[in-house]
Amino acid sequence: HYDHKGEVCNPVDSILNGADDNASGAAALLAIARALAAAPVKPKRSILFLWHCGEEDGMTGAKYFTGAPLIPLTQLAVLINAD
């Protein structure tokens, strides 16, 4: 997963696929958020959309969020990390 930093993970080719990896995750998250916002029936719970890129560098974003959460962690029902 360090391919987006210029490190080739596959010695067969030199394609750096990290841009697609991170862009695909961001695009999927935005699509889900738009679909929920446009849905005729709204979710019964509030939904917080938060994404981090490059978590393979030490889960920096996830660690920051759990150390300084926007809402109390006890109020989180589900967390999906797609990175």
C-alpha cells in the first residue's frame, strides 16, 4: 500500500496505484453520503462521515479521531474503515 508514495510494491510493473486506492474510497464515501441525503426516508440515527487517507502510515487519522473525537466514542454504534 505504499505505492502512492512512489514505492513500487509489484516488481513486475512500475504503476503507482495509490491514487486510485484513495480516490476510490473517497468517491464511494461521497456516493453513500449523497444517497443517504437524497433518500426519502431518513436514517433514525445521525451519521458522521469521516475519512482518512494513507492509514497504512500508522493509522494517524484514526488515532487522532479516537484521541479527540467529534462526539463521545460511547455514542458510536458502527465504524466502517474502508481504507
